[in-house]
Amino acid sequence: MSALLQYYHYKRPFALDGGTVLSELTIGYHTYGKLDADGGNVVWVCHALTANSDAVDWWTGLVGPGKTIDTQKYFVVCANILGSCYGTEAALFGQGEPTLVTIRDMVRAHQLLREHLGIKEIRLLMGGSMGGYQVMEWALMEPEAIKELFLIGTSASESAWGIAIHTAQRLSIEADPTWNTDHPEAGAAGLKAARAIGMLTYRTYSQFVAAQTGPADVLKGFRAESYIKHQGTKLVRRFHARNYWLLTRSMDSHHIARGRGGDLEAVLRSISQRTLVIGINSDLLCPFVEQKFLAQHIPKAQLIGIESIYGHDGFLTESIKISEYLSAWLKEA
């Protein structure tokens, strides 16, 4: 049974990288397990684009009682990212385009929650995809507070490929004339199309052919067509177009060397934590070459590649393989 969603209300101004200052901030988060007396058993999970702070729910194979990230052993924290619609939205939406939120803004909100919870040290900071962006930024912003890192399906900066995909998704949302209105279902058609684009980058040719090939004697109503439409409808029921638009902008801003006076290689070399990097060999969105780059330049990094037909979604679906590697790596410490 999952823990309950909790809220931290920060009643002071919160400045964003883009220049906006929020008058206050509410952060939605989940915690699991108990904090040890010495505070040394904290695992902080950073979530990706459309996930939420209930890590036991969406990373089922990895986080929970008896799992690799054992909630009976560790004190596990996961905070909803700033700009999401699951508890940390704040006053980001007014007239016109949504306010710009960067990955660093999200991490600063995480830091506020860490202080509120009285956590002095994070034993393991972990995340996949966009969650990995937060992990790297946080490791650079508070190196003294974080001991180890786990990165999967992620990169040191958003690639031109990723930015192009996100732009296509935002164009789909913007083509829906309702997307920037106050209607409760604003932008639903645009979000459905954006999700369809996303699904093509999350999975692979092999996986679609294996799972979505239908009868040969039909002229319409194809299985793959139904699947893509179904995935779009599912997201529309639980997410909002303006949040999706904003968070893809947030991903585009990701570049750990921005403002740090060096190139990506130099900044990665400054990450001091022991780090496990896992990549999925079939990942189209954040290819394995990106994880190789991380491991090549982070001094204490170990690289593992996983064979999978699930592409980028492998960081969620290949939980058995991931658990084996992560468990072994944690024991080595």
C-alpha cells in the first residue's frame, strides 16, 4: 500500500532562473520507511516527465518492501517536480505562455524539502530520464550532502534530437486552440497528439512489431493505431496540456555546464560521488552513447548496458535486470 501524498508549504518568495519570483511554493511529496537515528539511510528518488512523487507506484519493480530500494530498510523520499500537476504546480500559469521552469529550479525546491524534513545526508540519489537531469544538477549544487548517484537513461545535456522532439510535441499542443484556456479539458486533443509522438520515441520498432502487429486482412482499425490512441487518452485523463508544454521546455533547458564556466567534460569531472550509470541499448530518445559519455567523464562512475526491446521505457520495464545490477553495486560500497 502506497504512502499518502504530503505537502510542504514554503511561505517565502522563490526565485526562478527565468526571472519570475513566486510569492510562495507548495511541494507535494511522498516518504516511505523511517529515518535512522544517524540519518544515514536516505534514498531520494527523482521522477521523470509525467510521473509523480509516488515512486512505489510507478517504479514498482525497484522501490518498495523487499525490493532493491527496500522501504523497510531505507527512508525513501520522492518529491513532485516544480511545474507538474501532481502537487507542485505553484503560480506558474497566468496569461500567455506558462512560466519558464528549469531543472535547477526543480532541484532548489527539492533542497527546500530536504531542509524541511531535517535530512542532512542523502545516501543514494537516483533517477531515470528527466529524473537523472535532477540528480546531476543536485550532485553539483550540494556535493557535500549526497554520497552516491544512480543514473539511468539520461544525459548531461538535452540533445538537439530531444529538443526537436519536444518542439514537435509543443507544436501539437499549440495547434489545439483550447490549450491555453481555463477550460478543465483545455488542450486535450493537442496533448493526445503530443503523447503519440512521445510513444514513438519511448519504444522501438521491434517492440511495436512484436506487440502491435494485427491481422493482415483489415483496411482500417489497426492494432498499432488503437494502441497509440489509447495511450494518448490515458495521459489526457491524468495530466494537463499546459504542464506538459512547460515541462518539455524545462527539459530543453537542461545543460549541466550552463553558467559553470566549463564544458560538459570538465563539469562531469567535478562530480565526486560514486556513481552507477545504466543505459538501454535500444534507447532512441536518450541513446546509450549519452550514458557512455557520462561514465567516461565522471571519475567514480561504473557503466552497465542492458539489452532490451523496450527502448527508453526500459528504465521502467526492465526492473529485474536493473535491480540485479543496482543491488550488486550497492553491496560493493
